[in-house]
Amino acid sequence: MVKHMIIWTLKDEYSAEEKAKIKAEIKEGLEGLKGQIEGLVEIKVETEGLESSNCDLMLDSLFENEEALKGYAVHPAHVAVATGKVRPHAKIRSCFDYEV
């Protein structure tokens, strides 16, 4: 199994209300991929961090293996969410993948 985790910081220009809407759309889009992509076991987006957090949201996902993760990266459903809902709003993206 492979864990794929990403944290994003949204662009500074957004108000708190705009960020809340963007985070909800990202969550809906990414979590909606469950059942659409072969090898994707679990996917969850956390949007409500504690005050001590220094980013806006986090993706926590699990794949059957590294090949499944590679397939997810180029899958049209994922690409549509990433290019339409995530990338236009992200200022910083950090990723950490590891075997479990």
C-alpha cells in the first residue's frame, strides 16, 4: 500500500469566505474520485485544521501500490479536479508519498 499526502496553502488574495468555498469545492471534487480510479483505496480531504496549522487543507489518500498512484496522477477524472478546482487556487503544494 502507498500513502499519498498533500498539503496546500491557498493564495493570499482570497478572503476567509472565498477560502471556505474553495476548500469545500476541492474536498467535494477529490473525495468524489472514490470508486472512479482503479487502485484508489481511500481518499479524504481535511479542511478544518486547528489554529496551530500553517496550511489550508490536506489530502490523505491510500493506493494499492505505486503503480496505482501513478495511474491516479494521469487519470482524466483526477486531472479535471486538479486543473479545475485545485491548481488555480493553490499558492503552495507539498507532497509526501510513502509505503505502508
